[in-house]
Amino acid sequence: MLIRHIELKEANAFVSLRHRHHKPVAEHRFSIGCWHNGTLCGVAISGWPRARRINQYDTLEVVRLCTVMYPKIF
């Protein structure tokens, strides 16, 4: 498995294919993708915390997390 940076546009497209009830994320800190044998099998989009009282600089919130389970990956 390979984990690396992924653009927000590509991550939103992956999430919209599998979770149609979620709207696209407008802004984020970063997003990462997970590849298995050259196929994207998961994304995580992280951003700033939604709660106002949480420190915006020390805290990270996972806004979207979407994976596809393939049989017998490991």
C-alpha cells in the first residue's frame, strides 16, 4: 500500500462516488490518499475544527474519510 498527498478535487470525486449524501468539501488543510496496486482505495480529508472554542492551530479534524474494502488485500 502507498499513502501520499492527493488534491482536494480528486478526493472529493472519490467521496462523491461512494457517499452521494455528502456535499463536496470546500476548503481543507490537506488530504491524503491510499493506493493498492495502483488503484485508489481510500481518502481522508482534514480541515480546521468546526467548534469555535477549540484551538484552530493545535487541532486537526477529519472532515471526510472514505475507503473501499477489496477482498483479500493483505
